[in-house]
Amino acid sequence: MEQEQEQEQGLIMAEDIMELSLNPKKPPLQPLTSGRGGFITMPFIIVNEIFERIASMGMLPNMILYLMREYHMEAANGASVLFIWSFLTNALAIFGAFLSDAYLGRFRVIALGSFSSLIGIILLWSTTVIPGMKPPPCEQFKDDCNPATPSQLAVLFSSFGLISIGAGCIRPCSMAFGADQLDKETPDSERIFQRFFNWYYASTAMSIVITLTIMVYIQDHLGWNFGFGILAVIMFFSAFMFLSGSSLYVKVKPSSSLFSGFVQVPLVAFKNRHLCPPADSDEEYYHQSDDKKLAPTNKLRWLNRACMIRDPGTELRSDGTAPNSWSICSVEQVESLKTLLRLIPIWSTGIMILVTVGQSSFSTLQATTMDRNLTPNFEIPAASFTVATPVVLMIWIPIYDIVLVPFLARYTGQPRGISSKFRMGIGLVLSCMAMAVGAITEGIRRRMAIEQGLDEQLDATVNMSALWLMPPNILFGFAEAFNAIGQIEFYYSQFSKSMSSIAVALFTVGIAVASLVGSLVVNVVKNATSGGGKESWLSSNINKGHLDYYFWMITILGLINFMYFLACCWFYGNEKKGEDDIEYKPLHSS
């Protein structure tokens, strides 16, 4: 699950940047302080982002082992905790974006997030050095281990919560704050923004690789106290670097948030529930712009009441604008909400692939029982095998864009080679293949462990190379490259530019929901398969459990989800291209 957080949260608010520069209806951004801005501020912002990611994500790959060995949690319970932590982080990213847009501004929110992450990581580090902050040590499966007390769990979960608040404040705002420093009015602004995005995504990819290699290696070989201590130092430098550039930044005042519009429309429509939408009178509807005098569509017609003008004298200013968006909404707001609601079924098909990709905690447990020696003197850390997924993303995406897209475009007529929905479908199929390969690999590993008499010895090494875990992780990389980016492109194509940030927000909400679903699935499987004294499929001793059965179940759910995706595509029909193709009902001119 750590890879999906890195990739998808690295994308959050990218479209919001473009909205800030391209949306003519949004009020001009006004600097709060007269900083210099420009590329001189980029080292402070990008280093803050890199260090925050390394610090907060650097503990995730090995966290399942920390929870099992130090807090004596069962594998299923530990995985469930990590799923919920992922949900909280992604849900708070939406809150952080809203808070920065509507109330505090990006600078304050990033500073708040840096401080919160620092406190959270220090609190987590304290559990490794202060006696009594975690249960006494014992040998798992051999001793009767004491579970963690409520106060010990409270400290642990508080550290997770503070880290989630920090990530939720920094990640949705960092890229947007960097774009605020660049001049959008220069002739070469497009090249400047492209250069910034390239550096930003390069830094994101670099932080993933560092997290899954160097940080994991340090924790494995130097211990939790040293490993988590280094992360606290890195987070300190992250906050220090960001605050050091304070006098140079352009700090934009908060204005209104796009997210609030989706709340306003149903509330205003409910308030106007007694009104009857007119058939074709352009005087009855409120528009953000005079460029289009169009009535809303008849789809979800009850929402049209939100943009009806009841009393022009009290609801509108003399220039025709609405002073209170909680009393009347625009036609554009109403139609954007309808587009969002229409996308929900296809959006829901992306939840299962995120659940599938989020099984990396079990991959780490598998690797701990397998031969991880690359050379006689070097052993690969168990959590580092998932690095194959982001590496594939880094390699495949430029190859696809530079080589395959021009080739496919000549034959398909699609500017992007193949349609967004087709790419999403390929990703779903590849995720099922990856899970099936993982199930086969686990079945072989478990059989070999039993044949070698290791079913009661989880610490023993099965005579099977852990490199066999690479093929499913490589397939997951291709699955994400197709489905994740296909989702973002599809959502973006359905919204107007003024609502483009919602495309990435949808994906982020999907990650949060997938984390909850993943936690639910783990708990259901654990409880359903452990009755009658049987060993659970998700037993902490994976040599006695049936992780392969669990993987096959996820594969079947993925195939069912693919069939559901095909049905959703059929019901959705042809793709629109944003605001220009919204099927408004034309009004008769008066």
C-alpha cells in the first residue's frame, strides 16, 4: 500500500495547478506577502517534499514487522491497522486541500503539516527507546507474549495520526505552492511549468526508491531505534528547509474551494424543493458567465432547483453576480456535480485494483521466510522487493509516452494511443494476473516449507529464492501505469478546466475507500477462516496459514470487478471532453 500512496498522492493537486493558471472564472490570486518567488524557491519546496516523504513513508515498508515483533500483533490485525492508516492519510489529504484553499493558505498548511509530521515521527521513535512504551520482548510463536496495553496502543496510534495529519497537509499543497512561485503570465510559462512538474515527479520517484531501499536496509541492520531516529532527523530538516525560504515565497491568500460547491448544490436544491424548474426561460437560471445562456440538462433534474433565481433583487448584485453561494448556485456548478455523480460507478471499479496493489504487507511477510541473498555477503531486506512496482512505473511511462503513443495513434486515431477507459481495463486485467501469479508463487513456497519441515519454524528460511516475488510486483507496476493514469486522464476529460482538481481528488478518495475495503476484507477473511479451532488463512505463521487461498480470493474478486467495469463502461456510453461537450439544453432567446 505504500507504493500506491506514493504514486497517487504524488499526483494530487497537479490538475489544480493548471486550473489556477487556466481558469478565467476564478478570481485572480493575490499575494499575501511580496516574496520574490521563481525557481530560487524550488529547492526549499522540493526538498521539504522529498524529506517528508522519506521520513513518513520510510517506516511503512517494515511497519508490519514492527507491529508483529514489537507489539505482538497478529499478521491480519497488523495489516488491518496499516490499511486504516492509509485511509486516514488519504482522507486527510482532501481535508488539507480544502483547508489551504478556503481558510489558511498553502504556506501555513504546509508549515502546520511539517510540524505535525515531526512530532508524530519523534513520538513513534520514542516507542523504540523509552522502556514501557511497548510490550516486553518475547519470541513470537514460542513464548506467551503479552499484548500491548491500551496506553501503549494510544501512543502508537497517536503517532500514526500526527503523521497522517502532516502528510495530509503537505502533499496536496506542495505542488500547488511550488506553482504559486512561478510567473504564469510569461510567454514560456508552459515550458516553465513542465520543467517544474518534471522535477517534482522525479523527486517523488527518487523518494520512493530511497524509502524502499536505503531506509529499509538501515532498519533491518541497525535496528528500529536507529532507523526511526534517522527518519526524525530527516523530518526536522524537511521542516527547517521549508521555513528557511519563508521570506522568498509568494504566499497566496486563500479564496474559495471547489469542494464546497459540491456540498452547496444539493443543499440549495433542497432549500428550493418547492420550486418547479421552468421549461426554457433563460431568466430563471444563474450563470457564472454571460458567454453561455444555457439551461441545465434534464438528468438528475431535481438538482436544477439549485441554480434557479427566486428573487433577482435580493439574490444577485447589480452586476449580475451572486453574493452568497449558499443561496444560489450556477448552472456550471450544477452540471459539474451531475458529471461527478455520473462518474461514480466507473470510479468505484478502481477501488478493487487499489485493494489488490495494497497487499504489499503480506509480500513482506513472504520475503522474510525466503532466501533473500543476492550474493553470499549481501541479503536484500524483506520489504525492498516491492521496489519493483515504482521502478516499472518510472521506466514504462516514458517508454509508453515517447514510443508507443505515436505508434498507436496512427492506427487508432486517439491522441493518447488508446482511450482512457481501455487503459483502465488493461490495468484491471494485469492486476488480476499479478494476484494470480502471487497466489501460485505462495502455494509453491508454502508447499516447500511444509516439505522441508518448517511449518512450525517461521524464522527458518525456505529453500526458495525471494526473487520469485518480483514477477507479481512487476505486473503490479504495469497495472498501476495503465489503470491509475488512465483514471486520472478519464476523470480530467469529463470535467471542465475549472473543475480539474476534482479529477485527482476522486482518485485520492478512491485510495482512502480502498484502504477501508482492504481492512474489511482482511478482517472478514480472518474471522471466517479461523472458526472451529482452524488455522486462519491469514495466520501470523504463514507456513501454517493459507495466504495462497487469500490471494486467489482477491483474484476472483478482481475478475468480478472487471466484469462490473465492462458493464459500467457500457452504461456510461461515449466519453465527453469536458465543459465544451456538456449536453446543456439550449434556451430560446427572448
